[in-house]
Amino acid sequence: METREETLRIIDLINDTYESEQAWHGPSVVEVLRGVSPRMAESKLTSNTHSIAEIIFHMTTWRIFAVRKLQGDAAFDITTKEKNWKTFPIVDELEWETLQMELSLSQEELVSEIEKKKDDSYLEEIVPGRDYTYYTMIHGLIQHDLYHAGQISLLKKALTLSVPDDDDFDDFRSESQFNEDYDDF
């Protein structure tokens, strides 16, 4: 009889990373996004950094990639910058809610797709169209989420410290403390 122990541990890790309020690593993605306004979500520290909205889109894109690969889709790929790092010059309330909802739905779809696996043997199979295993892809996605949760946390802190109110964002954009050569996140 095959076991699903590792699959169940992976599901726990994915859920902890996304929404746990007591995750060992620190704030989950959901916790980090609390209090981010649409104006904060669209803002960039400099012209060559990503906004929180762009990061959320990017995270969702790679979750969809993982789901499609778990479904066996060898042809699906993220080949253009627009598919990977869409820009959002203006993010209103509806756009921000939509981006967060798409991330949430991609979370549910990812967990659902992994839950369909009958045993752990799929983890050692090669991802269609790639040269790595499902184990590597799924753990890479968890690490990807953690990286971007930390990035969002830093952006949120920088935007909050630099800008006390949403109304002051226009001043922040024109008087950024960071120069244009600041490394891309």
C-alpha cells in the first residue's frame, strides 16, 4: 500500500505559508497582505522595483503554472513578461480585491490538485516540459511564496514608514528616499 504522508505534509506547508497565523517562519502571505490598501498595492519604491500588486499577480501566475503541471499539461508555460510580471499603474479597490481573490482561488486550486494524488509516488516524477520533479516544483513554490511574503512585508513597512496616510502617496512618489539605481527586488 502506497503512502500519502509526504503529500499531507506538503499540503500543511502550503497552507501554513499562505494563511497560518502561527507559522514558524513568520507572517503568512495572508497576514502580510492585511492592511495593504489599493494605493499601497500600486506604489513602487522606485521605478525599477515591483509593486505589491505586481508581486501578487506574479505569485498567482506561478501557482497556476504549478496547477497546470500537476494536471499534466506539458505545453503550458509562462513565456512572456506580461504573463509573469504584469504592471498595474493604477490599482483601485476592485482591482486590488480581484488580485487577492485570484491568489486565494489559486491557493484552493493548488491544494485541491495535490489532494487528488492517491500516493506520494508522483513527487518523484518529472514535471511535464521541465527537468525537475514535482517534489522540487512544489517545494520551490512554497519557497517562492515565502520569499515574496518577505518582500511584501519589507515594501509594506517602507511604504508605511515613508507615508503616514494614503493621501500622501503622491508626495512620496516625487520625493523618494531611494535613488533610481536601487537594486530591483
